[in-house]
Amino acid sequence: MLPLIRIALRNVVRYRRRSLIALSAVFLALFVMVCVRGFLNGVQSAIREGVIDGQTGAVQVHRKGFLAAMQGASLELDVPADDAFLSRIARAPHVTAVAPRILFGGMVNANDRTVFSLMSALDPVREAKVCPRRFDHVDQGALVGKSAPDGSDLTGALLRRIGARIGDRVAVLSNDRDGVLNAVEVGVAGSFPEAGLFAADKKVMMLPLGPSQELLRMPGRATEIAVAVDDLANVGATVAALRASLGDEYEVSSWHDVAPFLDDLISTQDAVLGMIVNTFLFMALLGIANTMLMSVRERTREIGTMMAVGVRRRQILALFLVEAAILGLAGGALGLGAGGALIHHWAGTGLHIKTPASSVPFLVHPFITPAFIARVFIVSTVGATLAALYPALRASRLRPVEALNTAA
């Protein structure tokens, strides 16, 4: 086998132009595959972390049935938000922080203008630990509860609708748990873009938990508890521990459950990427097959001579397959190396992508996994070998006399 490999290497070097064509095809295909996969990995990770660290948290705890009744904004399915209950959740494995929230609908009034709004009542200190990117999109004024205990943040669209500005006082109206309309006055501390990356609606308001509990007559209560974990890989263990600890009265959900669109988005992106990379790889392998077929046609006399001196057909077959494998291996190594180096550079510097939907640049850190590198390397080498199978079979089936006569 070793002499066969030496002959194959010599042939690859001898026919430089043809080898460079095949080599370039594999190199380009794998370089593009690595770059696209690495960039998409970074985008998917940034989107996932943005939603988890900016909106949902890794795990959420609700009263049983809350998620199913969420469209009805049921305040009756509440959970304790006192220190004892929060400490009970915080003792679960891998939990690093907990934050109570109340999600409800209400109206905002100022200057004789009343507009319906989606309300998120937060504990500013705890929320920043669970979702450190929650307030990234506040681009004017102060954060919730920072300048004043009742300071709130509204979208720019909501401020314009009610004719209010930062520093004004606004009234928040909503039905409490008993269905009685209640009102509380809060200050406008800041604003954030209505088309923020994670904003689901143009009329959104974030306000402190205390005034909201007063408004809804829910002292010491919340509708959900958001939980942060030390590593997203430990979410499953944390969910299982909390379910065992809290019992059937509560439902514990991971970010997969509360944001299923993320998994759907990633699956769709992976499917599209799969079609793209497979197309590039197919074109590269087609180039190798064409190159090897040309090689058979140009080396007919050489093949006839080898057979005339006693080289067996299976050795001719193996020779062409080894040549193709060398081209696939070398092109794959170069493509993966160049693509990996570029992805490594991007991973260190990061890519700042400006989107029309956000005032904050979208920071992407591309990365590639060793498993993907190994899989692509194996596929390129094996694929190149299989692509050369037909030309190699054709070469091995030549008759020595016919090959010599054809060449002559």
C-alpha cells in the first residue's frame, strides 16, 4: 500500500494544473462551509443569549396552568414573591439568581390621553442579575427604579402617544385580581426604542415591582419567577430539581418551553445552511470526478503500460482512488485551516452588525466546533474518493492493447 501512496503522490504533483483545479474546488467549498457555519453559530448563540439574558431567563417558575392561561393575563395564578420562596428557589442546583415579575395589561394616562400598554413589573436589582441585558435598549434617561423608586421606562412610541417626556408623571390603570379598576402614579425615568430587538409590541412599559403590586393589590406576590443558571447546559438539571422541590402546585419551564420559536428558528437556519453547504460540497466533488475522468483520458497509455508490465486492475483502481483521496484530504485541510483561522480571528474581535430594528449593535462572536471540523474533513476525504470511483473503475477496465493503441 505504501508504494501505491508514493506513486499517487507523485502523480498528484506531476499533473500540477489538474491537481490545482481539484484542490481549489475542495478548498473553496470547505472554506465557505466553515465560514458560513461559524458565522451562523455566532448568530444563533447571540440570538439565544439575547433572548435568555434580555427577556426570558434560563428557567421560569409559574403557578400550574399559568402559561396555558397567559393570553387571559390571569393574575389569579400568582406565586409568592417573598424572600422565603425566592430563597427556596435559589437553593436549587446551578441557580445563580432569581427575579420576581408581574406581566399584565393596563392603560397609561397623561395629558388627557390614555393608551393601552403591555406592562412588565420588575425588581430592578434582581432582574439585572437574572437578565443582565434586559435594560440594554434603554437609550435615553435612566433605568427602571434607578433615578426614583417609582421610575419607569416606556417605549418612544408610547411616550409620543400620550404626549409625555422623561421626567413627567403618568398614571397607570389596570384591573386588580378582583377585577376592580385601580390606578397608581409613576415617574417616567427613561425610554427605549419601540422596535427594540426583543420588543414584542410598540406600546410596552417596564415599571418597578413595588408600585405594580400596589396597583394590582398583590403585595408579596408575582406572576412568574425568572431564574438564572451558571451554564445553559445545566438547565435540565435545574428544572428537574425545582420540579421535585416545588411540587405539582407549580410548573417549572426552561427557555425551550417559554421561547419555542428559538428552537424553530435555529432548526430552520440549520436546514437552509445544510442545503447551502451540501451544494458547495457537491460542486467540489463534481469537480474532482471531472478531473479524475480527464486524468483517465489523458493517461490512457500510462494505464496500458502499467497493465502490460503486470499491474493488476484492482491496483489501478486503488491508485486513482488514492489520488482522489489525497486531493480531498489536502484541499480539505487547507480549506478547514483557512476557514478556521478566519473564524478564530472573528471570534476574538467580534462582528458588530447594525440592524434596523435595534439601536444597539448586534455583536456576533462566530465559532466552530471540533466535531463539525472532524465531520467535514472526513466527508470531504471520503466524498472525494467516492467521486473518483467511476473514473477509477473506467481506468481499471481498460484493456492493455486497446489502451496502447488508443494512445498511439
